[in-house]
Amino acid sequence: MFFEGTQHLQKRGSYYHLEVSAAIVNQFEKKRATRLICTIDDKVKIQCGLNHLGNGDFYIMLAKRYIKEIGKEAGELLSYRLEEDPNPLGVDIPEVLEVFLAQDPEGKAIFDKLTDGRKRTLIFSVLRIKNVDKQVETILKFLQTEHDKMRTKKSSW
């Protein structure tokens, strides 16, 4: 399923955004929890999620680098296409994390219990690091912290 439209580029504070009405969002299977691919002016393709606007509608934040790529300013008309992202995480899992999870069944079990948002947090943390040893160290620390949180939640019941 997809939706195409046009609207004026909006700026709120220091960031640009596209507004998405609740009527459009409710057509997607996962409603507000849908991960999307947003294509702007057939130039930029962004994997993104939805944020609450506060009036029942939603918005997609657009980084300044994307605004530069499309060459638009606030108030200018742009075309866009929204479609559900077939990847439920909305981001590819780095190879080092895939290998780690394949070799560590306990780590994989913890990872599988995480929400998609926590999985994305780990993925982006790993992607920021260039050194493979430090990436593995980050994965271990993150999963251990999440495991400890899960145990604490269980024991408080």
C-alpha cells in the first residue's frame, strides 16, 4: 500500500517536516507504528517513522541534508510518496551484529525480545563505531544491560 501527495515543506523550530494526516496513517496495517519509506520529489528516499503532531495527525522529520538534496526551502511545494517499509526495523542489521547473533544463542534470545525501537538503538550505536572489536564490545554491553532490565522487571512482579 502507498500514498502519494503534495504539500508545502514545513519548518518547526530547527527541523523540517512533512505532515501526514491520521486518515492516511490509519490506512496502514500497523497504523501509527508503521515504518515507512518516504520518497520526496523522486530524489530522496528515507526510511522513517511517524511522530505525533499533537492534534491527532502525524509528521515525518526531514534532516537538513535531505532538504539540501531536494533543493527546497520552507514553504515550497514538494511531492512525496509514502509506502510501508518491508523491513520491520526500517534499517539493515550490520554484518557484525548478524554474525554475533548467529554465534551467541543467548545474545540472540535477548535481541529477539527487544522492541523494534531498542533493536534500532543498538543497530545505530554499532553503525557509529568503525572498529570491529569496539562494535562487539558495544553489542555485549547493550545486550547485558537489556538482559538486566528484563530480569529486574520480572522480579518486581
